[in-house]
Amino acid sequence: QVQLVESGGGLVQPGGSLTLSCAASRSILTFYSMGWYRQTPGKQRELVETISRGGTTNFADSVKGRFTISRDGAKNTLYLQMNSLKPEDTAVYYCNAVTLVPRSEYWGQGTQVTVSS
């Protein structure tokens, strides 16, 4: 069973920065892809940014130029650097990992990010 543990959320003022971390219980290079999603009350979970095993990234237009996904294979950790934060970035952020064999998807417990003055 794969465990993903997020950390780094909190309260930040508009224009500020935060870095989220996602620690995996096994080598992150065994995953087909990993990524970050976010969800606000009453809305569906939405993609923020993902990275494939080969390093290809995919991101939402709303975070383009502001958020950057990265990973450290030695630490089995995925990161999301968030800059120029806006109130509309307020959400619970979830870490996600996908395997192909077997076909499975894993989620962390989520970390709250609140952008407010």
C-alpha cells in the first residue's frame, strides 16, 4: 500500500509564496506520474500540475508561470512551489500518484492552503 503525506500548507498573504511537500512511502520513480490537485467546498477536485516519470509536466492555465512542480528521487518527495499566490488559490491541496501495473491511483490526506490578508 502506498502512502502519500503532504505538508507545507498554511495561511499566506496575497502575493506570498508557499512550498508544499509530498513524501511517498516508496520510490517516486516507480510511479507512472505524480501530481497536485486542489479542491474547494462544493467543487470538484481539479488538476494543478502533474509530472510524468519521464519529467513531462502538465499544469492548469490558472497556475501557469506561478506554480512549479519538482521532485527529489533521493528523498522520495514531490514538491509544489507556489508563488504570487491569489485568494482564488485557497483550497485543500492533494498529492496524487498513479501506477500502471497494477493500474492504481493513490491520494494523500490533503493540506489546507489559505490565501488571505
